[in-house]
Amino acid sequence: MFLQKLSILWYYIVMNENALTLNEAIELYKNGHQVYTYIQSRKTYLFLIKDKYILKNGETALYLTYKELDELFGKANYFEDENVEEIVDPLKDQEYYSWRQ
């Protein structure tokens, strides 16, 4: 039990060492990297389309202004996704569904 708690603690320490601030995450995204945070224990990706910031996990997406994003998720830890899988870009998703209508 002690070793399990120790390994969990170690995981959170390592994760926090690699954590980015919101502004660092936005700059990294603008430079072509995928960034994410955790919302309710779900990996949630950050996107930017025009002046809207999008937090997307699976089927759910939040469209926010910078002010809203900062107020709601400004203190969250963000991370660069180094194991990039195929992520559906919200702009392509939006174009696809508008085309189908």
C-alpha cells in the first residue's frame, strides 16, 4: 500500500514538473504542437480557431474567449502531447458537418 501511494505521488510530482501555464500552452500550440489539460480526469485538447479557444475531449467541445478560458481554466496544468495520435481538428470537424447539411 505504501509503495502504491509513493508511486502515485511520484507520478504527480513528475507531471507537475512538465506542466505548462495557459500562456505557455497557447504559444506552444501556435508553434504547431498539440497541448492538453485534464478536465474531470479526461484528457482535453486545446485548439484555437480565429478568436475562439476550444477545449475538446471526444464528443464534447467548449468554445471560449481568452478571458473565459483564463477565468475557468487559467490555473490548470497544460502539457505537450508527445505521443500525438490522430486528433480531429475542430475546424475540419466543423467543415465536415456543414458540408453534410
